[in-house]
Amino acid sequence: MKRTQAQILREYGPFPGIDTVHGLTYDGKQVWFATGASLVALDPASGQTPRSLDVVANAGTAFDGTHLYQIADGHIQKVDPEFGKVLSTIPVPGGDCASGMAWSEGSLWVGEYRQRKIHQVDPATGRVLRTLESNRFVTGVTWVDGELWHGTWEGDASDIRRLDPGTGEVLEALDMPAGIGVSGLESDGGDRFYCGGGESGKVRAVRRPGKTAA
């Protein structure tokens, strides 16, 4: 396994009235992050938060190109990003222990925190299609260019790791600085990951390995 130090490119926040950042996702223009009581849109260029949606949002977040998906109280909510209306819900594997979430090729990928698992889930029914095992607590989950990455956070130690999507073997890990955790994870499809910072109330941009930061 290749292990290197994570390069933090930028920090956003803390934001007024926001104590915790849970899951997050990227819609091609904005980073959406879950704060517990709402989903907040962050402009990564300006650092401003131009709008929010009144949606319960206490764990992972994903975007399928049209809709947002948000874990809340043992369910996954499918959300209209324009108005914030919850269009449907499905059960989430792991219930209240569900953590990060990502969208890839028609499926949701859902982390189960303390059980150290990542589940591939049918977004229409909530049925678990397959499960990968990790050897660390699973926080955020993201796919980029066919690579599966997830965040970990145990005590003061946190990293971002790439798994073999067939076997779950850890191929690469980026170590976060001591005391800085990853509560949510999303790729922008290019040179960076966006990471939730838990109770720091921050969002951080981290350089993706093999990519030159713009």
C-alpha cells in the first residue's frame, strides 16, 4: 500500500450558525454539505454559501446528476435540489450507523461507520447489491475515474484511502494531519477531494494524488 501525507489546498469555514459538517457532495458547480438541520450549498471559488435547503441531513450526501440524496434518521432521502422537496425515501443499510454516501453508475454506495463496511445499494428499493469490508471506520465515500475512495476517522487519526472495488484491498492512503478528521468525502472529478471536517465546522479541499492542483 502506498501511503503519503495529504495536501490540504484550502479550508472553508467555520460558517456562522453551523457547528458540524457531516456528508457532502459536488454537483459540478457547488459543494453541498450536511449540517444536521439543512443542506448548505458552498461556492468553492468564492467560499460563500449562497443558499440552503431545509432538509434533515445528519450523515452522507450524494448527487446523481439531477437529484441529491441525503441520509437522515435511518433513511435515504431523494431530494429536489431546486426546492428541497423530499421526493422519496428508502431504508439505509446500517440504520443510524450509516455514514458516507456516493453515486456511481446507477448505484448508491453507502458507508456503515463502525461496522467498517461499504454497501452498494439500489437507489429505487434500498436493496443491498454487494458489500465491501474495510479495516477502519468508514466515513465519507466517493468514486472518481473508476476509483473507490473512502474517509476514515478513529480517535485523532484520519485518512483518505483508495480500495480495490473488487476485493476491498487498500491500495493507497493519504494521511490527514493529526487532529484533522474526515467526516465526509467527495471528488470534484478533477484535482481535488472535498472533505467534511466534523465538529470543526469546516470543509477542506485536499489534493487528489496524481493530479496537479489548479
